[in-house]
Amino acid sequence: MTLARILLAEDDEIMRITLSDHLRKKGWQVDEAEDGRQALQKIKTEQYHVVISDIRMPHATGFDILEELQKAAVPTDVVFMTAYGSVEDAVDCLKQGAHDYLLKPFDMDDLTIRIERILEIQAVKARYITLQDCCRQFRKPIVGSSQCIQDMHGLIKQVAASDATVLISGESGTGKELVASAIHYGSPRGNGPYVRINCAAIPEGLMESELFGHEKGAFTGAESKKTGRFEMANGGTLLLDEIGEMPLNLQAKMLRVLQEKEIERVGGTKSIKVDVRILCATAKNLASEVKKGTFREDLFFRLKVIPIVVPPLRDRKGDIPELCQTFITELGQGEKTITLSQDAMALLLSYDYPGNIRELHNIIERLLVLHPGQTIEPQHLPADLTTDGSPHHQESLLLAEAVSQAEKSCILRALQKTGNKKSDAADLLGISRKNLWEKMKSYNMN
């Protein structure tokens, strides 16, 4: 079970010590506040899963604590305790936003059960945050029956059973995210959260906050506390996609997190324990990046506990017919279907796919949208799949194609002028770094 952080606010010293000892024996991390003012100070600097508070205390009441938590919009549940209560008081507490209400004296085991129930509900909510995205993007099967794919399935099964860090490498568009998904959902952490962050799509200045979270007022615009991806993934798995794009200053902090299993929020002063399995994916050759000095050697070896290389589509062409049928079924959704003639399939099999599976997926999607018939012949395929000089080569003269080529050329020149620094190239082009990354991905330039 995830290590829960609990704030116990109780002005009666004997009661506070008794409760604190009991909660710590259950394996939870407990901070104590001897009055309402101390409790308010602690919730401004720390984030808790649960606050257990007496209602009547010196300097501030339990309702003041509840109000402050609601203003900060943090995912903390409040359990009130009181020796002076009635049914009406309990109903009023719940109406104001408290999760539960206990009348003193109460049974310690009853309190334990209530806290466990709260933590279970919080875990469900955390999984729900990424459930739809995971189901749509990451739980798709790895399609193919070639020997290299069968070998990779066997390796994934072995790796999933452990908690080891995995470095998934391969060309852009090969399906590295699907491999990471298969590892997570095949592991003992499969029922925990699965959180993904793309290091290439987040501005450098915001990446630390995205990973580790930040405290209120940590920087301009930080109007409230923010939970980072590591905390979101607590008890589950975190995929660091395009890890090769992580700035050097963050690489040092990442190494510490991997070694110490704890993080610090931006602007924070205390370490937070996290139980997260790390998966990394990259289209770059990190060994070459280490030689260039753009990636830390110690971090590289720390990540490369178990390496998995996803093969390019040109090395598994026997899977192309199966992939085509999968994409036709998936994209057609029963409304439209197409059949590939033998000659058209022969052309698809002879092509080398620099964009890998993503490129094949785009080809099938284009055919489903643009081709009015049911049978695809060679002349219906994109121009770059053929070399016979047939009329369909004139597709390259279309305005959209010309604009795409011009855009790609501008991006290449900007990257050359800035020494391949994507942030500077994005500024030069007048677009955001995320927009640049998306365009590079669409042109298979990552």
C-alpha cells in the first residue's frame, strides 16, 4: 500500500499521542499539530492525504482548516473529531465538505478502517485521472507474429514481473509507448496509476514543476500547490518519454530521485517519499549523447538496467499485412472497409517506412478517408511508395504537399542555425516548443 501522509490536529496531548502512535503502527507517516494555528501552518507547507482534526481547538477550529484546504484545492480528505456532537452537527460537517465525522470516545480500529477506505477511494481517483488516456493510447496490443516481435513479447513478460528500470529505445514511430504500456499492465503495479510525460513536449522552464510539483508561491504564476507526475504515479509506473530531451540540470535531480526514492517540490523544503517504477523511452542513441556531453553517463547506466530495443518496421515486414488489417478495422469502425489488392500489398511490403508503424497507420487512414472504392490498387497509394513514374506521382504537386515540404525545410534550417536546440529553434520559427515537437513528430524528424 502507498505510504500515506496524515496530519493529526488535536489539542489534548494524551489523545494526540495515543492516536499518533496507533496510526504510525499502521505504517502511515503522521505529523502532529497541537492547535489549529500549527495545523494551518503545516497544510500551507505540506500536502497530506488525510487530515484528522478536532473541531474545537485554540487559535483556529477544524472548520478553519477545512476552509483553507478547500481554498487551496488540494486532494486532501478531512475527518473531524469532537466530544461535543449530535446528529445535526455531523450532517453539518459533511455538508461543509468533511469526509467523515467521529464522536469521542471512538474505537481505534474503527478509525483505521475509515482511513483505509479514504485511501482506497483516493487511489481509485488517481487511477481515473489517466484511465481514459491509457485505455485509448496505451492498452492497444502489440500487433505482429514475426520472430522479433515474439522475442520482444517474451522479454516484456520477464521484465514486467520485476520493478527494474527499463530503457526502451527505437526509431520514431516503432511503438515504444505500447511496449511501456504492456510492461506496466503486465506487472504487479498494473492496478496502480500509469502516468506518462513527454520530455520533448514540455518547455524546459516548466519541466521540473511537471515532474516534481511545486509549492504555492514557488515562482510567478504558482498560485496554488501542484502535484507532480511522480506523486501522481505513486504506487504505479511513470513513463519518461523522449528521455534524451531532458535538460542536463534536471538529469542530476532525476539521478537523485532514482537513488533515494524521494522528491522535493519546487519551492519545497522537505523530501517526499515516492514508490514509483520508472520506464524510459527514447528515439535517440543515448550512448552517443553521453559522448557528446548532452546526457549524463551515470544516469544513462542507471536507466539502462534492462534495455529493450523495438525493431523498425523494415526489419519485420512480415507483420505488415496483419498491421494493415488491424488499422483498417480500427479506423473504419465498421462504417467503411477497404481491401488491398495483391499488387498494392506488394508495394507496401517493398517500402522501407522511415516513419515506421506510425507512417503505415497514416497511409491506411488516408486511404480510408480519400479513396471512394473498396479495393486499393497501386495507383491509389501515396507517390513515395512507387517509382514507376505513373500519374499518381503528381500528388507531390498538391498545395498541401508543397506547404508541408516548405514547413519541413524551415524547421531543418532553424535547427541547423541553433545547433539543434529545440527551444531556440522554436523561438526562431515563432512557435511554441510543444508545437515544434508535434510538427517534427508528424514529419518523422524526432
